Amino acid sequence: MLQIKLFKLHAVAYKVLNHIDDTPPPPKPADNYGDWKEIDALVLQWIYSTISDDLLVRILDTDSTARAAWVKIEKIYLSNKKARAAALETKFCNLTLAASSSLDDYCQHLKELANQLSDLDHPVTESRLVLQLVHGLPAE
């Protein structure tokens, strides 16, 4: 989910969001269709170059547009959202200081897991984060 959010921010910054949102392309006979097609090919290449090889194989299509690739990626990420949240929740609950290289590493890892859960619409409150941090500390 974080990758999707970051990619959307880049798309806004580079003024190409209309290539991945619901904005329809210009009609083929329009004067600006060639320019649109060229930019769409660049956005599609940008998408392909920023995803893992495993994901690339799943969305690669010779006649694709940036929007079509984007929709495929969203479906992949959103279809396993609950399973990913459950797996992250398990990691969050089971993480201990003993499994980390230092206290800083432990705190950072807990915060990263909390952020990932929030990205999946399972936010972790500050108090829950603190409770989990204390729970993972050794008894002494």
C-alpha cells in the first residue's frame, strides 16, 4: 500500500495522475493523442521499472496502458489486504527485544509495523504501540 501511495504522490508531482486515475484518454483523432500516448508509455515504463519482478510478470501486457497496469496492481494489493494485515498483526504482537539487535532497532521495527498496519486501514494507537513495546521487553 505504501508503494501505491508513493507512486500516486510522484504521479501528482509529475502531473501524470490522469494516466492512472479514471481520466479517459483523448480520442485517437485528437491533435494531442500522440503526445498523450507517448507520456502514457513513459508512465507505464515507470510503473514496470518500480515493481518487483514477481509482480511485473503478473501485470505485463504488450498492449497495456498505464491505467490498465495500475488497475491490475491495485487489485493485487487490495485483494490480499486482509491477509497482509493479519500477517503484520502477528509480527507486531510477537516482536520482542530479544529478536532485535538493539533497543533502537526494536522500537523502529515496531513503529514500521504499526505504519504498515495503518497503510492497510488497521491503525495502531499510540497507547497500543507503547503497550506492545513494554510487552516485548524482557522481565528484568
